Amino acid sequence: MSSENPGYWEPPPKRCCCARRGPQLVLVGLLSTAMWAGMLTLLLLWHWETEKNLKQLGDTAIQNVSHVSKDLQRYQSNQLAQKSQDSELSQNLNRLQENFINVKSQNSEFSQSLNSLQEDLINIRSQGLNEKRTASDSLEKLQEEVAKLWMEMLISKGVACSTCPENWLNFQQKCYYFGKGSKQWIQARFTCSDLEGRLVSIHSQEEQDFLMRHTNKQDSWIGLRDLDVEGEFVWMDGSPVGYSNWNPGEPNNAGQGEDCVMMRGSGQWNDAYCRSYLDAWVCEQLATCEEASAPVASVSPTGPTPKNGS
Ligand SMILES: [Ca+2]
Ligand SMILES: [Ca+2]
């Protein structure tokens, strides 16, 4: 303690401890060595492990590359096969198109031949129908003539030929049916056929007068027309026009389409449009002859029907 500063205390100087530190330093050195050795061992282990993993990754990568390479080869192979199939398909398609064109051409030729055959068939049928109609008309006309001759012969023998079906009226050797109801000319014609008669043919003033008395001044269809040849009027019984009773100025074929003849309420005739509707028409048929002893023919527009086996 200083005498000048009696309150200040100075620590006493330390004594030397080198003798104790020697073993401590050795221990520290050993520990450090052991620590470094451990760290080195860990580093080596980590290195080996990493190297091992890298090697595995490399192997896996090689395997994957190999797989990818094989897949690529397969894909290329498939592509080539697909290309080959496409080429084959294209060739087949071309062949089909060529075949289709050939078939189409053949079909066209076949169609033309078929059309030609059909036209020939239609012509033959038309010709056949015309010939059949002509033959039928001729036969009908012949039967008509035979029936009339037969009737004249019977009348000359004093036989009465004036029998008519019910609702038909007799005049001379014919029977007449005065039809009522709206009809076109062709409908009236077929109705008369259904009644075993035909639209009336008028050949004399007497016959015209008789008809006038029973038509009640109604416009009526009669059996005259120029359907086949314009201006050539023909009666339904096949005879040409002899007696006529045309209205002044008729026939005029008005509108280039009047081919069927009507009897006006005044009794005078007019060519009219065949599809017009009239409320009346007149049918006719030959009367039937009656005889007690001699063979008798029942006559109709289709010819005589022998009775008693004659
Ligand atoms: Ca005409
Ligand atoms: Ca006219």
C-alpha cells in the first residue's frame, strides 16, 4: 500500500503456471487431432457416398438414354411403316378412283343404252296401242254395220226394233239416255260406256229435233270431237260429220283448245274446252229387236248378240 494514496489497492503480481499448462496443451492437441481426423473421415464418407450416388445417377442416365434411343428407333420404324401404309393406301385410293371413273363411264353408256331401249319400248308400245285401237275401232265399226244390216233385215221382215232399257227413250232404231250432273266431256263419255252406250251421234234434223225436245234447253255434251286432228270432227260412232247444226261462227277452236262439242240450250252446236263442266249429256245405243218366230239379234254399239242359238 502506498503511503501517498492510502485508499488505492494494487493487486499482487501473478505467479507463473507453465508447469500446469503442459498436459492441457497436449490434451487440446489430441482433441484437435481427433476432431480433424473425424472431420476428414466424414468428408471421405460424404465423398464416397456422393461419388456412389453420382455413379448411380450416371448409370440411370445411361439406361434412360438407352431406353429413349430404343423408343426413338421404334418410333422411326413405326413412322416408316406408317409412311409405307400411307403410300399403299394412296395407291389403293388412286386405283379406286380409276375404277370409279371407269364404272361411271360404263354406267353412263349403260344408262344411254337403257334410255334408248326404253324409248324403243315406248314407241313399240305406242305403236302397238295405236294398232290395237285402230283394230278395235275397225272391229267396232264393222260390228256396228253388221248390227245395222241385221236390224234392217229384221225391220224389212216386219220386226219391231224399238225396245230400250229402263229410263232410256226410243227414237227410230236408237235409244237415248239424257244424263244429268256436272261432268267434263271425257267423264260423260265414260259414263255412257258404263251404261253400255256412247255419247250421241246426230245424223239428221229429225234426230236433232228429238234431242232438243228432251234436253230441257240445257247445254249438253254430244259425241263429236276433233281430238286427233284439229278441225277434223268425228262422231263417236266413227262416222264423219254429214248433218250439222253449228252455231254461227262455230267451230272456232277458241284459244286453240276447243276440241269437244256441246249442244247449246238453243240446240246449236259449239266446240268447247273438253275440261269444261256441263250439267247434261246424251248417250245412245241401238234399240233391241223383238221377234216371235225368226232368229232375232239383240243389237248394241258393240254388235249383234244372237238369240236362240243363231
Ligand atoms: Ca279443235
Ligand atoms: Ca267454240
